[in-house]
Amino acid sequence: MAVNYSTDKMALDNPPESDELECTSEHAIDLENITTLQNQLLNENKAQRMAEFFSFLGDANRLRIISALALKELCVHELAEMVQMTESAVSHQLRNLKAIRLVSYRKEGRRVYYRLQDNHVVSLYEAVREHLDEE
């Protein structure tokens, strides 16, 4: 779905004179366009799953662990040291992150190394980080 950002930006740069920002019923609605857009919306089930996913990310400790794993694959001991949490607390958070498929692991002898599941997770983390760094 294409979005015309230049038009959207113009609308933000030139707000209407009045405080009323509601759409008026004075113009015709393109029902074909509305139907096309409705078919591209998230269905209720996926929207609910996404809401739960983002809600789960609303924990600063989990985000710090994700931040560390975005830099490098690490074991629990290293992660605990980096984020200044106990190994038990880090292990608990890693179990939760594995359950929603954000983190995966590999074993090397007796050590277990954790990493972000895939490039989608890395991209999501980096996109949000960059967004927050914008002025």
C-alpha cells in the first residue's frame, strides 16, 4: 500500500484554521477505495497478537537484553554483567523472549549463547532505536 508522505507532511505543516479536524460529510466517499483499504487492514486476530507482542516489549529489562543481543551473541553470564541483572533474572527474561521467538540460542560445549532470532528482530529493534534518536 502506497502512502503519499509529501501530501501527509503538507497537511501537518499547514493545519486547518479552525480547531475542527474531523472529516465532513460534504464530500463523496470512494467506496471502492475504502473496500480495497479494508482488505489490507490487519484482521482482528493478528492485531490482537501484535498488541500482545508489543505489550511484551514494554519492559525495560527485556529491551536492554535485546539491545545487548543486537550487538553480539552472548551467554547468560555476559548478558547479566552487561545489563547489571542477576543471571537468574536474565535467564527468566530469555525464556520469555524465546517463547515469543525473539531470541534463539546455540550450545557450545556447556555454554549456551543467545542471539536475536533473525534479521526481522534486528530490523525492528534498529528501526525503533533510530526513530527515538530523531530530533
